[in-house]
Amino acid sequence: MAILPHNGAYKEAEQKLAAFGIRVFVISGYDTGDFENQVTNIGRMSGAPRSRRTIDFETTLDYGTSFPGGYYFTIVQHSGARNIFDDPPANLKES
């Protein structure tokens, strides 16, 4: 199984990987409006049950994370995970 975003070269990958019996699925993690559905589908495709985890989501910036109201926070929320910063201290800001 290969998972690629819809703005990637998924059609080309689909053609090349079909010869090896590898299926290509199009899932775009940045599509927050459909993120919960996408996470559920990944679980179905992999046969893994969806279970609630506690996570610390970090960005590529030094010490960057996600807080309520931010883009990354929404992704974590839709995934069903429990973010350790669900209730952040007032002096912290998302980066």
C-alpha cells in the first residue's frame, strides 16, 4: 500500500506500482475538513483499530507545537488523539 496526497504524482505512481500489486491510496493530511474520514480509512486499509492516543505534535520549527485554534491542532483533534496541549498555559503560542 502506498499513500500519496492528491497534489502528488499519484497517477504516475499508480501506473508504476500496479505491476507489483501495490495499491495507491490518495489521502491528503492537510485537508482538515475530511481528515477524520481519512484517518478512519487508513485504519480500515491497514486493518488497525482506531484507538485514542495521547500525543505531542511538533512542527519543523524549533519547539513548535499545536494549540487550540491552530491548523495543526485541528488535524490532531480530527485524528481522535488527545493532545497534551489541549489546555495550554496562557503565555504559549503556536508556531
